Amino acid sequence: MKYLTLFTLLFFATLLSGKATFITQMEYASSLYKNPRGIGCDKCHGINGEGKVIANYVHKGVKKSFVCPAIRDLGFQDFYNALKQRKKGMPRYFLTTEEIKALYLYLHRDDKKKAQ
């Protein structure tokens, strides 16, 4: 398991350095969104960052829902800040700036198509 983790780190370090050409930037971004460090962003924020209900429960007789917010419409700085701050219920991934940029790119992959 240690070797797999080390290989993964070296693989992505090489990828980010621009020396690897066998995976596109969008493929990397998609992979990162679906599994950055054990659990993917898509599991809570939805396939396209639209947000979703994770659980419904009853607390002291009141029905409640644990809802993960939509992240697709955030500007880059708000997106970046959200990933760098500790939030209740949000895992801390310790992402690099390049990884955050890749995630943002993935969430906005269709923006150019919509603008045309």
C-alpha cells in the first residue's frame, strides 16, 4: 500500500511538472474530482458540483437533512478558500494550488461550450 501511494504521488508530481503526456489535463482533473484522497468530491457535491442531499435524519423529533452545497457556481477565489479552510463535515484534503486549479477546471469544463 505504501508503494502504491508513493507511485501515485510520483505519478501526479510528474504529471503536474508537464513532463507526462499520456493523460490529458481534463483526464487528470476528472480523476482528481472523483477521488482526490480517498473519497471523491462527486460523492457529496454531485457529478457536476450541483450539490446534493447526503442524509435525512431526525434530531430531537425534528426532520433534518445533511446537504452538501453546490460548488459549481463559485468563483475561483471562493472555491480556493473553501478548500483551504476547515469546514464542518468537509474532509481536509491538503490539496496543492495546482490540484485546486484542476478541480476548478473540471467543474467548468462545459463553460466554453455554453458561451458559444
